[in-house]
Amino acid sequence: MTNCERCNKETRVFTMSWFNTEMICKDCDFKESQMKEIKHAKEVELKECLKGNFNFIGVGFPKN
């Protein structure tokens, strides 16, 4: 088991954040999915992938 890079909660299930390269737990993933900035982050990620940039570091986690 390892800890979530955002909330530090111990977990076995991870996904990568849409905003940055943090590996986050499902609770943080759900919270992220409810943020108003998520649409923008996904749009930018898609554009970068379509350009061939598969190492995009993300738009950055919102400061709020």
C-alpha cells in the first residue's frame, strides 16, 4: 500500500490527476471531477495528446 500524493491517505487504488502528474486516490479523483476547472484541464490534455505530447505535465492544480 502507498499514500495518495495529494491527501496522503493510504490507498491501493490510484489514478493520475487531470491537473498535474500526481497519483491520487479515488476520493481525491472524485473531488477533482467536481471542480469547475476540470473541463478546461481535460480540453488542454486532449489537445496536447493530439499534438503527440504524451508527457504533458498538466495545467496545474487550481489554487482555490
